[in-house]
Amino acid sequence: MGENSIFLIDIDKVLRDKAGKKADRIPRFWVSYLKRIIHQDEMNSFLIRMSDKTGVDFLEACMEYLDIKLEVSGLENLPSDRLCTFVSNHPLGGQDGIALGYMLGKHYDGHIKYLVNDLLMNLHGLAPLCIPINKTGAQSRDFPRMVEVGFHSDSHIIMFPAGICSRRQKGVIKDLPWKKTFVTKSVETHRDVVPIHFEGRNSNFFYNLANVCKFLGIKFNIAMLYLVDEMYKNRHKTFKVTIGKPIPWQTFDKSKSSAEWADYVRELVYKL
């Protein structure tokens, strides 16, 4: 498979697409800095080397490249007789997604789907594990349809209901409030919800940057630019993963709103 047929990171192209002719005015040292924190050359070298791997095999290659080890407890809680929605906290923004996809993908022989709404959708190796949709417009507009297709598929669903990785608030590193979609769709499609806790953290620099941007009212998620760099900082580590008992979909009744149930599961995850 040639380089042109897989997604490669190209900061110069992104800037040209976003800024047009103004891209020429962006200082080269800033462009070089962006390429460095996104590890453009290293990432592209890896993607080219692994261009023949897809699905769980691609995730396994990522695990080896990043030298990720897992200490998993609660494997006995993984159901074997029904489709489920797996929901986890999102402490890292990289390794956690790779590791959970690999672990669950191995267990369920590849019958898993990610619900991701970001650049990951462009990765050739992840394509078999993402919801296939015809991208006619912005992906954010397609996301509700992606959710619909995913939950009505014959695969297990992996979700990070916070949407973005954890932030530090009042000295505590924790997810922002979880979105309720996993509750409403799991009830609608009769999927039990399996809570998972992933232990890990990013650097103080990352959390400080995110908080400064929030304080200054900057809407653009600048911290997201540093997630690849955080992923490289977290290489050669062992992460603890705890799988909780499945929550029957019938649990999510009218005694709480869907948002309250989402918060209930989120708190449950942090108690695992």
C-alpha cells in the first residue's frame, strides 16, 4: 500500500487548508514547533510501516510501538452472551483508547466498534473498528448518525462519554461530566453497560495549559495539540484497568434523568 493511500500527518497542508494564503505568514519556527510536538516524522514513519495492518492487528502494533503493558482485573465481568456498551474514563486521550480497543478487540474477536468523533476516524488501521458512514458533511453533523448505526450493529461499542480527556479541577484529575448518549442508546437497543476504570494521567504541563486556556476563555482546545506529545511521554508504562460488573439496561429507569444516570455511572467508574 502506498503512502498516498493512508492518512499521514501533514502540518503544512493543515495550515494551508485552514489559513489559505495567510499560512505563508506563519513563522517557520512555529510550524517547526508544531511538527515537533505532534511528532509528525515519527508518527508518519510508524503509520507507513504499519500500513498493512488493520483492526485489532493495528492496535497490537500500537501497543508494541508505545510499549504499553496492562494489569487487568475483572475480566470475568465481560459478558459472553449479549452485546454491550463499554464506557470508560478518559485520562490520557491516546493510550487508553488504544489499550481498551486492543483488550476488548482480542476478547471479542474484533467485534467491537469505537464511537470516536475526531482525527482517529482518518487512521487507515482503525477504519475496520470505526462506524462506516458516508461522510457528506462535517463529521460532527454525522456523529448522531454514527451513534445510531453503531448501536444497531452486531458489535460491542466502546465509548468515552466525557468526549475529551480528563482535566485537573481543584487539584483532582477527573473526567468532565459525561454525555448521556450511552444511557439513552443502550436502553433503546437493550445493551447492558459495562463500566471500566483506566488508571493514568498526563503531565502537569498539559493540565496547566488546559486550565490557563479555560481561564482566558479560549474556545479552541489548544491542549489537544499536545496529546500526541503526551502519548510519547507515556511510553513504556504499565496501566491498571478495572472492569466492573455489567449494569443491566433496565436499571436506567425513570427514577433519574438520563443525564443523572450518566453521572451515576461516571461516579461508579471512579469507585472501581
